Amino acid sequence: MENHLNPLALSPDTLVKLLQKSGCRQMSGDALQRLIDAGLPLNGDGTISIIEYTAWLLKEVRGDGNQSDATPAV
């Protein structure tokens, strides 16, 4: 039987492992817990949607996905 991952319902441990394997060396269980404490949305069963995780991170960067402190020229 194959073991399939549901990207809309990953356990916190699975998300940490996937992020570490994809090159996010700073991700750990503690780091994820800090994100959860800061407002990262969880599903009702405590799982995490990778799509919601990504959208939340982009919003947290600056609300529009822009980390630049420079004011755009008008």
C-alpha cells in the first residue's frame, strides 16, 4: 500500500520534515510551534495545509509578499 501525503492536511512533524528536506535548514518543531503561536492557521484536527502555510508566510512578510523597506516610486 502506498503512503500518500495530503498537502491540505499535513501533521506538524510531516511539515517540518518536508521543509527540512526541501532545504529549509532552520525549520524545526520549535520553529513551527513559534509560527503557530504567532497565528499560523491550523485545521480543526491540528494538521496544516501547505497552501495556507505559504499564504500566511507571504502575508506575514509584509502583507503583500514584499520584504523591501523601500517605498515604491510613483
